[in-house]
Amino acid sequence: MNAEQPNERSQPTGYRGHDVVDPSHRLIGTISDVVYGDDGGPQWAVVDLGLLRSSHYLPIGAGYMSDTGEFVVPYEKRVVKAAPKADRSHLVDRPTREQLERHYEI
């Protein structure tokens, strides 16, 4: 939870199937999978950007679940689309993680 907006943020019980939207609530895509870290916590969402489009990684920690069930992130669709693509295994190895951290400036 983020102390800046405590009423707007809630701890989700699941991410898969939720729409991902930008701060203006424009649709980015849908979460199809979650990649967990060594500590067992969710780290990356695999976001499907649309039919016949590739999936991309998005940092779970950057967003929050709205009261309406949308996962709101501080990125526009073009930023997510330019992120490293998710491979079929949905495993994030060290080089991919480093690319993601640079891309999302985290």
C-alpha cells in the first residue's frame, strides 16, 4: 500500500484477468500471468496488449488495484509496448530483469 493514496489502493488477492489501465484509465491490456520473486512475492505482471500482439512485462509494484478491479499503472501503453517482451516460459532471468529495471527506471 502506498501512503500517498491510502483510500484508493488496496491489496489485491489476484492479478490474472484484470485489465491494466494508465492513469487516465485508458486500456493498456490484460494481465495473463504473474512472475514471482525469490521471496515469493509478485514482481512482474505479464500483460497481453491485445489479440495477436505480444505480451510484455510490467512491474507489479508500480501499480495498484482500483475499487473497480482495474490495475492502474503510471505508464502509457506505448511505454509498456516498448518494454521487453515476455517469452513463452514467462521466466525473468537476470539480463531480462536488468533490461526491465532500466526500461521502467526502477
